[in-house]
Amino acid sequence: MVVNTCGFIDAAEAESLEAIGEAVADNGRVIVTGCLGGKAEKIRKIHPAVLAVTGPHAYEEVMASVHEHLPPPEAPFTQLLPPGGLKLTPRHYAYLKISEGCNHRCSFCIIPGLRGDLDSRPAGEVLEEAGNLVSAGVRELLVVSQDTSAYGVDKKYPLSFWGGRPVKTRLTELARALGSLDAWVRLHYIYPYPHVDELIPLMAEGADS
């Protein structure tokens, strides 16, 4: 059993520790990951029976820990992922993460300490995932990150490619490209950067722009 934790506030940390305890009691073979995984000593002190503890962004480490205790079966055809990937949301909508972390150091927020600095995904990679999701039946794309408006600033807005076409790793260009898909696009966690005003005409033009 893999427990994905949150350590954003004290209540979330307490809830995560409780969930770990429930998983250990119910299953006995537990791997802990997520934000609270950065406090591995605290987790192991309270729950010494966990098999492994990893922090955020640790997808490979999580899978390595899983396979250490549960080797994958030799069945390559059944291990192939569908084009839309595996998701936990209902069929009609999906979350589309475009970046991780944040470059700001607001005194009331611990996201940079948990998630690190801003790390934007290439626009082509994001759009490829979005296209696969739409092809799999998704009709609402929920674009998320910790600081959506800052998308691409960490990489200085480099060019990427999608379907052979260049697209800049920047929020306006990404939103325009997403608007060409047969899906409703919601942009979450938008903060008032100057270029955010550029999104308003795109919203007024509609999805065909």
C-alpha cells in the first residue's frame, strides 16, 4: 500500500500520520511518499514498520521501493499503459499538471520548502498528455500547478514542439494550444502576473482560436 502524504499544515500532517497508521494496521506493507516524506525520521519514529519513505517528486524511488518488495510479474503486454494513462478521476475530467514548485518565498506558505523551486514541464510534453487524455474521452482538463501564472519563467520560455509545430513554454501559448482541443479547459491557481491579461481575449474568442 502506498500512502501519499501532505505536510502543508499541522492538520494535514496529523491526518497523514493517521492514514499511515491505518495502512500499517490494515495492510502491514506500506510505502510512504509525498510532502511529509521529507520528514522521514519523524515518520519512522511514529511508524517504524513502514517499508520505505520517499519525499515529493520521487516517482522512480516509489516504484523502485514497490518492486523491491513486490517484484513485477513477467507480463509485458498487461503492463502497457493506455494512451490516456491511468487516472483516479471520473472519465469525463482529468487534472493536467504543468509545473511543480514555486520561486516565491511568502512568509505564510511552505510550498517551496516542500516542493522546491518552480520546475515547468515542456509545453510539448504537456500538450501531448492533454491530447492523449482527450482521445481517451476526457472532456474537461483541469490545469494545475502551485503557481500556474509563472509557467515557463524558470526555463525562460523555451520553444517546444507539439505535432511538429513549435509552441513556447509560456502560459498564453499553452492556453491557446489547449483551446484547440475538444475539451473545456480550466486554469487553476492563476495569480496576477502582467501577462495574465493576455488570457482574457483568448477566453472571449472561445475554443476555436
